[in-house]
Amino acid sequence: MKMKTKLSILIVLALIFSGCEDILSPASENNRELTDIYDDAAFAEGLLLNGYLRLPVNGYSFNDVATDDAVSNDNTNNYRLMATGKWSALNNPVDQWTGAYASIQYLNTILAETDKVNWATTGDNVNEMFNDRAKGEAYGLRAIFMYYLLQAHAGYGSGGELLGVPIITEPLTSESDFSIPRNTFEECIQQIYSDIALAESYLPLDFEDVADSMLIPEKYRSITTLSDYNRVFGEFNRQRLTRRIIKGYKAMASLLAASPAYSEGSTVTWADAANHAGEVLDLIGGINGLAQRGNTWYSRANASEINGLALGSNPSEILWRTNVSENTDWESDNYPPTLYGKGRVNPTQNLVDAFPMANGLPINDPASGYDPSNPYENRDPRLNLYIVVNGAGMGPGNSTIYTSVGRTDDGINNIATSTRTGYYMRKLLREDVNLNPASTTAQKHYRARVRYTELFLAYAEAANEAWGPDGSGIHGFTAREVIAAIRQRAGISQPDTYLQSISGTEQMRALIQNERRLELCFEGFRFWDLRRWKKDISAPAKGVTITADNQYNVSSVENRQYQNYMYYGPLPYNEVLNWGITQNAGW
């Protein structure tokens, strides 16, 4: 590893033993030793919780701005700079190296020491269960961070081998040898699988109270009571890592490894990826478990569901989420100016054109009924759910938003906070948030870390590649059936004749990739998907200018300055400079 990583680890070590008061509950003299965790379970817990605190999915990055799906009106936006030629090993907005390795250092420390920690004073049985839970969470979190490291930093070195990142499974000290070479991509994937297997051996499927001692796992049944078991593994601990969640990450890692950008350096097959996603979906009944409100899980239409979340429970769409918080942050950044917002994320014409008609046909199909002079009429209902088009209503009073030239401050390029593309983002926003300074109203939000729709789409993609559109493997449902259920939920007219006309893996692949683009837009997937698919990453971002006489003129808004080697991101410059670690080709 390089100097930056060494410094990061030394900082982590300093934090562990200096004792940040809000995280690690230090003694009053603010001078801790590692051995203090043995009799201070809160201190030990602090090491573990640092893994949760650094998860990159704790908030939305809106890296869609670096793709053909969106641009930003903020000149200083890091993803805007990245997409327009400023991406380098010194300036990498999607870097995961420092944060992930800092977390892994905490997790390795707790794994090395947890057997010595007095987790509870009420009996050996409770101590054993707390210890097992800590191990399961630490192994699982370590696998998750390895996944994000591979996504951001795996790539081909100058020797032509697909490389991952250094595998570190022991805590480092200031005396450690930091010249750790990169492992192969395959070795890193197998390390993820190994850590996930260990996590699954310790964690419950879900943190839920049990009412019958026969529901206690056999390994604990003879040594504990219902109350003690529920204390450790009960519903109070919801939103901590579970076996169900870690299975979801196994599916994500497998999808990454089977994808075109990585498959030559991996033994993971499309069938593996489909089966790993299928294992999670089988737990909710397969296609029957697709949440019927899964495409509006964030909105005021689901306000009662969001407001009613208690004790860490999840809506049926959500596998894992952050805590609920009441704020106006996303609306303040993304409402149009007339609603007192900054209009930061502007969907592109590229993305708008990806939405089919309500009959399911692409807009470039002559039979679709698309009218270029009335382009938003009879479109897939998801277009208006996710994007604000000219003349649409938005906000607490359903105010009409005009993006046409000069009509209001919402008009294209009218002021600094106006849209640059002719569109505003609607998805993820609670439109019952009021930003009027005279009557501001906040609402509850949460970030979905993992949604079941993501896993349904992963299954469809992998199943189609492994068995074709109508092959089901061992799970009893096909790629076509998954896409049919998602499109029917979206409001595509039934019967879906376009889907029925799809034949062969290649045609289904194109449809699945487009459905993934629509369903997961603005949630941080497009940037990574284009790269793992090795699809065009340099398409210009387009917008529409609507004139006073209702003419629609489409033009390029922002060129993308990507090169082919940028399918794989760089390692940090200092890692290469100071310690000679192999950089990905081209950087």
C-alpha cells in the first residue's frame, strides 16, 4: 500500500486509542489502550460501528451527473468536473480507497480482539451470542467494503492481468510492512465469498424477536433463554447487518464479477450471479414478492408508510436502509427555483428518450404513437414519476413548472439555479416538503441502501445471459417474467406486446439494461453499469430548449471526456508514487 493508505491507517489507530467521545466513549482522561476494550463493551462496539459509519451507501452521491443521465448546474460539482476531463488519480470523486481501508482496519481490529471482550456481565451465554454477532457483522462489513473497492479500483495492470486490491485481513500497526501488492480480481472475489460465508455462519436471517424457544437456533437453544436471545438477536437490532442483507451483497459481487468488464479475470459465471440473486428473492416468494409500490417507495404517496416506520422495520421494497430523518436537504438541492430550490441535478434528454410509450414501445418504433411535437403525452408513467417535464405540477401546492425559454426562473438557463437540460429531478424527493421561508415544512426521508428491485433486475440480467429470456434455472421464474412484472407495476399497458415480441438473449439484454436504467435512475447505478457492461461512456449529455411557440430543439449540453481505459478507475496517485503499487493501465 502507499503512503496515503499508511497515513490513513495511522490516523485510524490514533482515533482508536485517543477516543472520539461521541463514537468510542473514552475515559475522562481521554487516553485509551487497546486492552481497554476487553472490559468496555461500548468501546469495542465503537470499533465495529465505524464500519457502518463509513458505508458509501449512507447517502446519495448523484454520480449520475458523470453519465449520460444527468448534468449539474453547479460549476464546482465534482462529478461534472470528472465527466468533462478532470478525472485523474489525483482527482477521483468515486474513490473508495481511503474510507474502505480505514473501515477494514477497524473491522480487522475487532475480529482480532473480540474473543477477549467482556460483551456482557449477565452470563457466558449472552457473552457468546454478542461475540458471535460482532464477528458476523465484522466479516460481513469487510466483504461489503471489498465489493466497493473492486467496483471503484479493480482493473488491468500493464501486464494484462485483471487485478483487484490488496487483501488485508489482520490489523496493521505503525510497524507493519505497508508494501502490500494488489491481489488478483479473482482472489478478491473469493475473499468476499469467504467473508460472506463466515458472516452467514454467525448472523440471523433477520433481527426479530422470537416467541417460542424452539425458534432459537439450535447452537444457542440449550444455553440461553428467550429474553437473552431476543436481547442479542431481537428486533431492537434491526438495520444491523443480517444474513439476508449479506446474501444481497453476494449477489451484487457476483453480478460485477460475471459482467463483461471483469469476466475474463473471474471464474464467476452468469449462472452463479443468477442463483445468488435468486437465493435472496426466493426468501420473499420470488416474483410474488415484488413490492407493488416499489417504484414510489420514497414519495409522498407512501408518506404514511415512511412516517409509520418504527423499530427499524422495512417496507416490502427495502432490503436495507438508513435511519429515518426529518429534513429538507434533497428538496433544497433539487427543487426548481420557483419552489426555492437549487435545481442541482438536471435529467438529460438521453434519459427522457429512454422511457417508452405507455404501450411499452420505444419512442423510435414507428408503431409507438410518439409525437415529437407533444413528446410527453402517453409516455411510460415512470417518466412523470421520476422527472419534471415542462408544464408538469410539482411541490406541496402542485405548482406548474415551466422549463421553456424565459417564462419563469425555472426556464432553461434562466438563472444560475435553473435547469441546463429542460428537466428537473423528481425522484427521491418528498413533494410535501415546503421550502418557502415563511412556512418551511420538513418531512421524513431515508436512503435505501439495497432495494429488492435492484436484485430482481440483477436476477433478470444474469438469468438471461445464463439461460436465455425464458430459462428459469432452479428458481422457477425467468428473466422475461421478472421484466413483465416490473413493467406491469410501472403502468405499461397490458398485454405488453413489445415484451412479448422480444426474442433471444441480445434483444432481452437491451431491454433489461434499459429497465435497469429507468428503475434505478438517480440512485448511483448508471455510472457503474456502463463500465461493467463496457458500453459507450462518452455519449454527450443532451437537453431540450422549448421556445415560446412550443418548438422542441434538442442539442448537446455537455460533452463527456472519457477514454476507453476509464472503464476501470484509478488507484490513488500517492499509493503508486510512494510504494510502487501497480496502477491500472492508462492512468
